[in-house]
Amino acid sequence: MAIFKGRVRVRYGYSRWGYTRNNGKGWHGGSDEEGLDSTTIRMPDYKGKSISGRVVTARKVDRSTGSKTWEWGWYVCVELDAGQTPDAVNYLYFCHNARNLVSVGQRVKSGDALAVMGSTGNAALASPPFAHCHFEVRATAAGAGLDPTAYTGHPNAVGTYGEAIDETEDSDMKFLEVTSGKCEVFTAPDVNAVDKHYNGGKLTEG
């Protein structure tokens, strides 16, 4: 399970992890993942293996607090359960979100919806800005970003990865259904994600 359903793109050379900015002198601690078929950011797996953890941060930071996390705008941090992977990674960060779909303390596993892709924080300063998820993995909360490729599922290189999906909405979303003039109960990972103007604001029976 990748961070997005369908295709993901790493658009620029400086979107990669490592010393990819300022002619190789500037550090970029994560990979800028752009969902092409879905805007829902999901908990990834580790090399195809399902993983789980707990949300330890879900907030917006829009000014400097002495930590570079202010650059992330809306972001989510998941602390992985111990002993799931052989690497040093313990924390996953999902940043620049349009909004978060989880709260602190929530348990999550691979495939669960975490946030909606956006361009908050310093991503809004790009010219032009584009919606993406700055995805970063760390051993400690204050540590440097480690190689994220075991979680992104693709090389640390510019390109488009994954297979296109037919629908642009997430297939597990359930919308309001009207039958015989009665509204049926519906569920969704995030109720706010259901567009109240769906179908032009008109509900069709049957």
C-alpha cells in the first residue's frame, strides 16, 4: 500500500530525499509525493508488509517555533509499533496537508486515511505551488530524515510510479443513498470529505 491509491509522482529533482537542493548543498529530509489519481494520504506499508502505529501529532504549525516543522503546515506524525521493520525508522511524517483526518491517540494501519493532500506551510511559497505530501521517516522525533523508499514503494528518483485507477474518488467512500424517498445511513472515513454539492446538490432516487 503506497501513500496514495493509483499513481504517485515525484515532480522535481529537489523533491527527492537527500542533498537535493541548492546544487547538492541543501538537505531535503523527505520525498515530495504527489497523488495523481487520489488526494487521500494513507498509511503506507513497509515493502509490501502491513504496518501499524499510533498518531502522536496531528496539528498545524504556520510559524517558526525553533523547529523546522513549522514549514510543514498541517501535518500528521505516526509512531510505529515496535518490532515491525528491520530499519531504524520509528516515526512517519505526512506534511503540507489541506486538512488532517485523524486525531492524536488514534490507532492506524496500512491503508487507513490520514489526511488530504495540500500545499500548506512553506509549500505555499513555491512558484507555482502544487499540492503534495512531504513524506519523511525518522528514527527519533528530533532526528534527521532517513531513506523513505521502503515506505514509498518507489526509487528515490524523479518519475511517475504505480498504476492508474479508473475513478478519481476513493473506491471505499460511501455516499448518501436515497431509495423510495428515504435516506439510508452512510459511513465514510471522514464525513467532511463528502462534498455537500455532490451531483450538483441534487439527490436522485433509486
